[in-house]
Amino acid sequence: MTGTIVNYYFHCKQQCWLFANRINLENNSEDVHVGKVLHELKTEGRKNTEISIENIKVDKIDNTYVTEIKRSDSDMEAVKWQTLFYLKVLKSKGIERKGKIEIVEKKYNNKKINYLELNEELENKLNSILQEIEALLNYKEPPIGQLLPKCKKCAYYEYCFL
Ligand code: SF4
């Protein structure tokens, strides 16, 4: 399980299944490339703040916060659970932090920040979500995706609809 898989579960269940089953077309996606460049710019000069623990990699961590950096607030529910997943994994390693989501809207030269904490209620809900994801990933085939506006920007668009 990774934070990206949790994020994709909320964004699109088909995308979640495909990514988790290593059908990875994301290197072909201009949208994903832009996201990676933005990420590199944002962490430039602060590379020591990025950490990897087992299969998770968080954008930034300090003594108080784990920070997830995104370039749009179009899918905040997905980012929220992705960040809570990171908080849960870190907590299981004895590292207790709060969550911070930074939305860096390049075209508006603007930054929005959302804060969150992993309380008992959210952790219980997250555990249920993780069970649902495990069940989804055990399917032999991906669920059928529905063509939605977000699909046009998705790395799997050709796979799903052409
Ligand atoms: S193209 Fe649409 S249905 Fe297919 S994985 Fe992407 S978001 Fe999901």
C-alpha cells in the first residue's frame, strides 16, 4: 500500500487498480510530468526534508508537520486521505506528526494551506478505507471506468477509452 494508491482510490477506482497492478503509463503523461517538475522546484534546496519510510515518500517533514504539496485543489478528498495514510504509517513507527497540505497554484502565484490531524475517528475510517482498497486490488480485472472530464488529463485515458 502506498499514499499514491490511497489517493487514486478516491480519484478513480480504475486508476487505483491499474497503478497498483503495475500497469504504469504515467511516464507518458504531460500532466504528471508538470506535477513532477513543480515538485522538484518546490523542494529545491530543501532535499533533506524529503524522507522515505518503507513504501512511503513524503514531500516534507519537520518537527511538527508532514507536508504534502499539490498543484491543484481539485481532489482534496484524495489528498486528505493520502496525507492521513502517511500520518498513520509514521505513527506506527513512533513518529507522531500533524498533516499540512500545500496547494501551490502556479498560474495564480498563490499558496493555500490546509491542516489536519489523525484523530481516532479518522484513523478508524482510514482503516476501513484501507480494507476496501485491499478488496478492490484483489479483483482479477479493473472496475469499468466511466468517461468523465478528468479522464482527458489522465495518463490512462488511451488505455481506458481508445
Ligand atoms: S481515464 Fe478516467 S476511468 Fe480511466 S483511469 Fe483515468 S480517470 Fe479513471
